[in-house]
Amino acid sequence: MMLNLASRAYDRRWRIDPIVRSLLDTDFYKLLMQQMIWKNFAEIPVTFSLINRSVAVRLADIIDRRELEAQLDHVRTLRLTNQERIWLAGNTFYGTEGIFQPAFLSWLSNLRLPDYEIRTVDGQYELTFSGPWAEVMLWEIYAVTIVNTLRNRAGLARLSELELDVLYSRAKTRLWGKLDRLADAGVTGIADFSTRRRGDFLFQEWAVLAAQDRLGSAFNGTSNVSLAQKHGLEAIGTNAHELPMVLTALADTAEDMRSAQYRVLDLWQQMYQGRLLVFLPDTYGTTQFLAGAPDWVADWTGLRVDSKDPFEAAEEAILWWQSRGRDPREKLVLFSDALDVDDILALDQALRGRCRLGFGWGTLFANDFRGCHPRNRDDLNPLSLVCKVTAVQGRPAIKLSDNVAKPTGPAEEIARYRRLFGEAGAAFRAIVA
């Protein structure tokens, strides 16, 4: 497939071009979590909020509010199609058939996303989504994708068609060079995790096809469900921070708050097995999570490293598995935070043969336009945008993270959670994207 990305970007100025065209244009882990939430916590009221951690970029000064509202309104018109439902019902995911229950798919087919609220404050959009947890949770990916893409489109609109051609040529050449380096080094376990912070859907699709072509079987697939369906790729993903954040917010005692992060895993393994048993330990700190984890957690397939220094996190996990009498060489360590080719190569060199390795390559896979702009080399530098659950039944939802620069929630609640969970292993890391 050969796409003229420059022409498509240039033509977009003169017609409506929806950013999200399918409910499946989301990350696979959202559907997996949604099914578990639908079964256990469907009606719990929650609120998700958009957070721009790149505060120097005043999004409300860049993105037209009417355009933003039009894109959000379009998502609310989308429904799961019969073809998409049949594919979800009949496809094999992670080696398992029938992973999605018929009753869940029937419910999902009738889902209309709840409405949103939008305000402009100090040059930023305050965008919130409230409603029953099972219904509102899908907004996370769509919201970040839309805002990120509209910001990029605003930058592209200032370029001529020839300048756009130069921009895309530079970005595509850069990505191909990265893929060359990975292929030459024999790195395996690469997956696309770029949906939320991609340049746009077409560039993500080009990047995925390029990786598939250059890396072959070393490219595991994509987190984007729509692209997985379209191109016959493996849909990649497990679970995320919102699960322990919500269950901890629902807890009434300190003991129940600490145990909520393990209750999540117990509920998960009641629904999923095998390669889907990959846990994310850093919502309130990896070190405290591993220290208090029940022994059965060590039998899981592996863990995902998010905000901790990846080398430190891998070494900590290896020692933990050894202390629990498990062989780390049989366990998966999946890296997923702000990766780029140099990080992947260094991690592979340091850890190959000591554990199984996976690399969820995100922003700098399908949104690396740094220095590619023909006139303003910093105009399209990637943002750090997130959409996090911020309230549960009127209570604040808190994430601490292994990175002390990335907590979310009111300051007094963050302090309370730190007293409860401790700060062992937490450190500062610069936020890339």
C-alpha cells in the first residue's frame, strides 16, 4: 500500500476528515478491560479528564474549539458494525478463541459514548467525561488521539504541499532507519503502541506496514484494534492503571486500599489466562507492589514496565522472580514508556537471554517528526497528553507512578497515598511523551 500522505494532509483543509472512524480505532487493552468492568463494575460512576503535561503548549490557542467539538461529536455517532462484531467474536486473540463473551459484544454493539464537558482555562482545554465506568472508559483513547491529531493538523496547515512532502519524506526515512537498526541487531518482540499519540491514523498505518515489511516475524503486531483487523495482525495489549485506581478509590480502609491492586489481578485471571496474564505494577510503585504481592502473582506470564527506569525495573523483576522460585528466563518483561530505537537496542543487549523481552513502541514510532519540519524544526515535537480517571463515586482517583513527575490527583490525596503505599523505588525521570 502506497499512500501520498502529503496530498491527503493538504486536501484535508478543504473537507471534513474524521480522526476516529471506528470504535475499534482504540487500544486492545481497552476492550479487554471494558469486558471485565462490564461484568463486575459496569454502573460505577467515574470521571476521566484530559491532562496536558506539556503545559508550555497552549492547546486552546492552537486548536479551534468548534473543530474539537465536531470531532468529539462524531465519535458519539459511531457504533460497532456487524463486521467488527463478527471479527471480535470469531477471531483468535493471544491463542484463545472466543475471548469476548456474546453478551458483552451484544451490549457493546448498542453502546453510545456518554457526552463530554469542555472548558477553556489559561490556554488549555479542560475536557472531562463522566458516566458509568463501562460506558465512559473508551473516551480515554479517542480524546487523546483527537486532541493530539488536531494539534498536529494545525501545524501541517501552515505548510505547502511540497513542504508536506518534505516533512513526510524525512519522517518516513527516519523510521525506516530505526527499523534497519533493529533488524540488523536481531531484536524481536516489537509491537506498535502508538495509537494515542500518533501523528495521525494514516501515518500510524504506514509505520505499522513498514515495521511488518522490514522486521517480519520480529514485529509482533499492533495495539490498534482497527489496524489489526484490517491487516490481519495480532492485537496487542493487556491492562492499565485505571483498574487499580478505581478499585483503590472504592476501598474504605487502608488494608483494602493496599490489597485493591491484587484484587484487580484476581478478577483479571478469572476472565483471562495464558499470555494475557501480564501485570502492571507501578500504579502506586513497583517496589511496594512486588514486596506485597501474593505468591500466585509470580506464576503470571510477565509484567509491563511503565514509568520506572527500564533497566532498574527489569533487574528488580528478575530478582523478584528468583526470590519466588521462578525462572526469569521464562517470564516476559514488556517495556512501554517513551521508548525509541536506542533504548530498545540497549535493553535487548543487556537482557537478552535473561528474560523474555517485549517492546511496546509508542510516540516515537508513529509520531517522530522532530526536526523534520522544513521551516520550524520544533513545531511538531510530540506532546505528553494523557486522559486519566480522576474521580470515582465522587472520590478522587490517584496514580502515584514510579516517576515522581507523573502523579495525578489532588496534592493532599497524593500525599495521603504516598503515606499509605510508601515511596520505595520512586525517582524522577524526565517526561518525554
